[in-house]
Amino acid sequence: MDDIAAANNDRELTTKEAASLLGLSPSTLRKWRCTHEHPELTWRKRFRHVFYLESDVLEFKELSTKISSNEIYI
């Protein structure tokens, strides 16, 4: 990935934005933070504000996507 694309993907997302990108509700991400589920989805806290890096969210989404054998075409 080139530097410009990497810089664009390192945008800070709110919990609501990250949840929308993942197709989840914000409360699911809040629960995951509290219960330490899915530690591979990293989040950061600055003062009292929680945020996710867009590149981390996209990587988590890619790794978490499963392809059904019915969807594979040869």
C-alpha cells in the first residue's frame, strides 16, 4: 500500500463510524471493548474519547470475513 493510501486509511473513526463500517451496532463494539472480545480489533483512547484507526477496522473486517463454500465459483 502506498503512503497516500495508508494515510487515508489511518483516519480516526468514532465507535459509531467503525460499527457502521463493520455492519455492527455501536453497542457491540462497546461490549467487545469491555469484555476484551476480539482483541485483534484495536482501539485507542485519548483523554475520554475512544477511536479506531480506519486501517485497523478494514484489516479486522477482511480477516473476519468468511467465504461460504456455496459462494465459491470455479
